[in-house]
Amino acid sequence: MFKPYFCVLLIIQLNNLHSMKTSTCTIFLFTLLAIGLFLNQSVSAQANKATLNDVAFMHGHWQGTFNGGPIEAFWAKPAGDNLTGFIRMMKDDKVTMYEMLIFEQTENGPVVLVKHFKPGLIAVEEKEVSDRYRFIEAKKDWALFEKQDGSIRIIYEKRGPNQMVLQRGKQENGNWTFADLFVFNTVK
């Protein structure tokens, strides 16, 4: 993000140049400052445009297979400042993991809060801790989030009216590569 103080430092340096006329230098410096402020506002405005409506496409009841057993997901429609969902993973007719996914609207766009639970509703993460993913970008039926520590990216994608996919991304040689993590079909 462009920082206005950089422009101030540039102004100080340019004012030290004696080869430019004062009026030309002043016009040039004010132009740079105006461009910097405009760029700063544009970046902020893009981040503020993201809302829970960007992930509303996830709404519904979905089912798939994961690790040799059924996986089932439910996502509610956005309501107020949140969209709530959960995933249940099973194997041999026994639950192996529950996952709560809460999308909350913040000033900086949606944030995903994720908690995992073992059978017996035993939390995997500490009581006060959840995995946090910040919004990166969205387009129709597609949204990208990044884990707070920058180690993982998740894509939520609706591939047609009857399929929802969650992809997990990791960095390889400076580029993000994604693979399908969960593939769901609508439950009718």
C-alpha cells in the first residue's frame, strides 16, 4: 500500500535540488502527493467493497467424500454480520472431525474463523483460539482467503449449480499452487 509519508520524504529531497525552479518543483511535488493519496484511497476502497454477499453462493447443504468416508457441509445464508457453516467428517459410520466456519464482516472485508473439534466436541485449537483467514479477492461464485500467518490460502468455489469445492493452496517456488481439498455435491 502506498504511504503518504513517502511523498513527504520525496518532497524534502526534491526541495534540496537547486536546479529546479521553485514554482515547477512545487507543482511537481503537489502532483505526486495527489497521486499518492488517490492510490491510497483506491486500495482502501477495494478492500472495503468486500462483503458477505461475496460468499453467499456457498449457502446450502452439500455432501462429498474425504479420507475414505462421507463429508457433509451446511452453510446458512448471510444474516447481519455473519454467515455460519459447519462440516462433519465421518469414517465407518463414526465422526472423525467437526469443523465450524464462521464468516464475519469486518471493516476490512469478510474474515473466516475456523475451529476444529474431535468426537465428543473436544476442541483441537485452544479455547480462545481459532484459525483466522482474511479476505483476498472474490468474483462470481469464487472467493479467496489467506490464513493469518500467510501459510495457507483457501479458495471457495461453486463449480456449477450442483458442485462446491474448497481448494487448499500453498506456496511453491514463490507461486501459489492449489489442489481440491473438499469436493461437495448438492443434497437434494
